[in-house]
Amino acid sequence: MSKTTDLRQIQRRTNQLMNFEDGFWDLLLGCIFMMLAIYPVTRELLGPVWNLVLFLSVLALLVAAELLLRRYVSGPRIGYAQPRRSPKLRLVLVFTILMVLITFGLVLVTLLSPESVPSAPVEASAGRSYLVELIVVLFMGGLFSALGYLYGVTRLYFYGWMLGLANLASVYMVHNAGWTVLIPLAMAAGIILLIGLVLLVRFLRKYPVRAEAD
């Protein structure tokens, strides 16, 4: 029983090291939500179609950059590991992907809808329902909490609830104060970016590149 527990701890620690310790995941997450925070501004400048094209293009570049940096910066420092793909792991991965798609779909519906970008200051909409935004809070909190529990990464709990509440606050201020830049969401993204930078600096100091043997 102890051997099984030790093996699970080793697998969890390996997943933490390979996916979350270098800070690149945090930097990618922060960049994505920072783009969402300024999305209404760029949409006013470019229009809905071209702005969506820009958003998806930058998103693809960020994902590619994250993969390359992890390969050429993290890989030489900590090596490479190929996790065993058990049926349980496949089920978790499928569930995670579906939850991510649903969550980001709800976020995009909330943030990218035409009503989210007023062309002039709006009057307070006391009768406006925030059910979708509350669902986003629950999904974000639940998803990130599940990932935090699965991988043993405590800060993921904080990320999920912070992003969900920041989205709710942003939409509220859009409809009641006429904000264009989603400042609460930008602040949350900035916090995640700062944490990612701190993690990256700590990672580079803790795991210097190993000198090749002569």
C-alpha cells in the first residue's frame, strides 16, 4: 500500500515539475486573459471579424511559444518524462478538455457578445441578469479547483475563483459604468503574469543548465 502511495506521490510531483514549476503555464494563462480584457477595445478598432482573427492568431502564437520555451528552456534543465497513459488518466484529460472548452465558451459568450461593448456610457441596468456570469464563476472555480487537486498545485484554486469573480465584476462595470477595458479581468491576468514571472526566475535559479561532460 505504501509503495502505491509513494508511486502516486512521485507521479504527482513529476506532473508538477513538468507542467507547472517553470511558470510558463501561468504566463500563457495570464496572456490569454489579458487579451480577453482588452478584447472590446481592439474590437472597436478592428471590427468583430478581424479582431477575432487577431485574437485566434495571437493565441496560436502564444501556445506555440509556450511549447517551444518549455522544450528549449525547461527541457534541458529537468529532462523529459513520458507519463503512462492509463484509462483513468485519459478520462481525466477528456473531462479537463471538455471543461476548458465549456468554461472558455461561457467566458467568450460573456465578453465577446455585442452587448459587452457599449459605444457610449450606459445607464445602470438594475434588471440585467448575471446568471451566465455566475455560472462562469462556478465553472472556473470548479475547473481550476479540480486541476489543483489533481496535480497538487495550490495556486490553481486561487486562479479559478479569482478569474471567475473578475469576469463577473468586469461585466457588471461594463453594463453599469460603460467601461470598455475590462479592468478587473486585466488585474487578475496581471497577478497571474507576475506569479508566472516569479516562478520562472525561481525555476531558472533552481535548475541551471547542466554542463555537458567532456
